[in-house]
Amino acid sequence: MERNTVRIWGGRLVLVTAACLGFLMLGAPSSFAQIDAGAVLGTVSDTSGGRISGATVTLTNEGTNASVSATTGDDGGYKFTPVKIGTYKVTVTIQGFQTTTTHGITVNVGQNVVTDFTLKPGSVSETVEVTTSAPVLQSQDASVGQVIDSKNVNDLPLNGRNFTFLAQLAAGVNTPQADTRGNAATGAFAANGNRPAQNNYLLDGIDNNSDTVDFLNGTNFVVLPPVDAVAEFKVQTSGFSAEYGRSGAAVLNATIKSGTNEFHGAVWEFLRNDKFDAADWFENAQGIKKGAYRQNQFGVSGGGPIIKNKIFFFGDYEGLRRRQGTVLTGTVPTLAERNSGFTDFSDLLNNVGSTRTDALGRTFVGGTVFDPATTRAVGTNFVRDPFPGNILPAGRLDPNAIALLNLFPLPTSGGVTQNFASSPKLKEDRNAFDTRMDINFSQNNQLFFRFSYVDDPQLIPGIFGGVADGGGFQQGNQTANAQQSALGFTHTFSPTLINEVRAGLNYLHT
């Protein structure tokens, strides 16, 4: 008989709403919350080094052709923020100078990209094209972190295709201490000696923390997109700004891919099978057959335009099918104990070598059964007398206890401890998907919406099975369902006044 795992929280609803209002003055240091975005800033000068005010600066996304313009201030400075991660070009125009365009400006999560311009005298119709390279140092703030881009996320080997394992590429990040939940196997990490639960997970600028200690799949995050859906993520371990708030350890800030004016996608299938594996040393030494292992991880992702330059979509699906044999050992009543009606435990006296001495100076071997009816005080201690020969008198056991003991299976080997072995199969059938839509209503109004869903039912077998399986915390039928919705709207009132609103909804059921 299968048993259902206790639902610790039932259905838990967490509403996370964030509204960011920013007043951005050109040329001034940024105090605007970038969350999952970055910024492009710089100065415009002439060949003599004089700052040029009133120049029109246009930032254009090279994937979607979405653009926004600003005017340089009295100090010749300009700034665009927040800027969605991607590749951009910046064009500067002003009467009496050549038009200058810089291509290939890559904006990463939480990064300030400085692009300065030196304009040469000439006609506006004359154009100077420049291709830039990524800056080696991030000199705009003192935060310590590591950006992992889409290429690294896809190319680096990942057991289970969990991109959070790559957080260990950042300085100060390592594998946490093992615990009973096996959190290290789910991508949890320790930053600068802090506990994994103190990390802060963000996805598209939305709080992605489970905040549920007993979430059965052992993860600290709500949803986890597949690696083919991750545009990039950044791990910040210290010195990050107050906008990230709750974290006492590291911030893992990830963003899902968006559609562009070109269609792009991927299909994958990753197979693990015991037929392709060699038996380990212990299996060979004991002549044990290899444990069954069948795992298929498959999926598809794709994105593109619905209306070019206006509406874009991206979506992904990933499934996991796992069947894994597990060898479990335990202790059950011996045949002699069972045949005696669970009154003869003399075999324990001959098989347990340890001894102990009581308050009366009497020495007993391990496995001695004591009569609770003889309990008495000796000084500040208590002692009991053993049953003669380790045999319990008839009638001392409750009939309900005997019925319960009879539920244990027969031993599979000799000995009085670890005398039972079984090889049940773990079963997991996970399905997950993400959908995202980006809309450019105009140069001043942009919106995105995303919905993510994960359903991860598992059967984690216990050693005995049936009604005799007392089990552990995670054994039995396990339900873990997570959903997340994210909405973001950005409105530009003027080059110096921007309003951004983010709202998120997390749902966990276990």
C-alpha cells in the first residue's frame, strides 16, 4: 500500500509586488533599481575634449529594433536605465558634427556599460561606424560578482541541467554541507560561508525564493527554467546594492530569453541508461547486478516575432522521466525471534560483541534485553535486571505489538543486524514550461509577461513498502507543484523621468 507524503503547507500563496519609481538625471550616478537589467551611460565630447550638450543619443536593441532616445545634459552626459539585457547600438547626432554609431554593446544583468563618444566636425549626413568590445573591468560600482552568459550555461557540463550549479564559478561560492534533504543535489550553494537558505533568487526581476523550509523537492527557489531558456544570470556575493534587500549571502539574478525579430529555437534529448554504464567496484566485488537506471530529459524551446519590431514571444518545455533502482538495507526480526512469537532473543547475546556496566558493577553484553518491571534506583542511577537467557515470559508482549512485528518481511540474510535488503525503484515524471511575451507599444511604453509552471511528482520508495513502511520525511508519493507569474511595465515620461512597475505571483503546493 502506498502512502501519501504529508502536505506541510497545503497550498501556499505568496504575493510579491514591486513598484519601482526612478527619477533619472542625465550625467548623475544611478540610484535606479536595475534588478534583471543593466544600464548604458557615457559622455559626448568634441575632439578638443569639450563636453557637448544637447546631442541626441539613441539606444537601439539590435535584436528587436526597439529604440529609445535621450539628450545629453550640460555636462555632456547621457544614461539609459533600465536596459534589458541584450546587444545594442548607440547613435549620437548633433548639428555640425558627424553622426557616430557604436555597435555590439552587450548589456549584462546588473551591469553599467560605459560608452563615450568623441565627435568630429562635419555634416550630420556623414556617419562614423564603430564596433566596441566588452569592458574588462566594471568600474561603476564595488559589487563582487560573476556573469554567466547563455553560451556558458549551454556549453558547460551540468548534471541534471540545473544552471544554479554554475554559481560555483563565482569567487567565494562552493558546495554546501550535506544535509538530510540532499540540498547540494538540487543546486544549492554556500556563498562566503553562509547557508544556502540565505541566498536570494531572482528571475526576471521577480522574487523566486520558495521561503518554504519543508518544500519537498529540497529547493530554495520556486521555478527553474531549463538551460536553453536562460539568457544569462549573475551571481553577486558581496557589495551589492540595497535594492536586493533580503539577502544575507549571495544574489542569483537570472533572466529568461526574449523573442527577437528572428526565429530561434532548440530541441534536446539527454539519455542516461544503466546499459551504457559500467558496474562499480562494489557491485563487481559482490557479484551484484547493476542497479536499474533510466533517465530521459527532453524538451524544446523557441522564440520569434509575432509582429516585427512590436510583439515577440518565447516559450520552452522540458520533461524528465526517471526510473532508478536503489539498494536499501535494514534490520528485521530474525527467524528465531519470529518463530518464538518474539519472545526468544537469545541470538542477540551471541552476535553483539560490545559490553556495558551498570551502577551495581554488573557487566552485560550488547543486545541484552532488560525487564522494565524490575527498574529501581541505585544512588542517583537506575538499574534493571535482564530477562534470563534473553527470553521474555509468555504474555509480556501486547497482542497489537506482535501483530505489528509480524508485518516486517522475512530476513534476506543471516545475522541479527542489517539482515534485510530490497531494491525498489524511484519514479519521477517532471513536466515544466515557461512562456514569455514582450510588447513594444512605443518608444515610451514597453511591457512583458511571463508564466512558469513546474509539476514534479515522485515516488520515493522506502525499504519495506506497504503498511510496514514507516518511511522517512521524503519517502512515499511526493507532490511538488510550483507556478510563477511575472509582469513588468516601463513608461518613459521624458529622458530624465522613467517609471517601472514589476509584479509577481508565486504559488507552491506540496
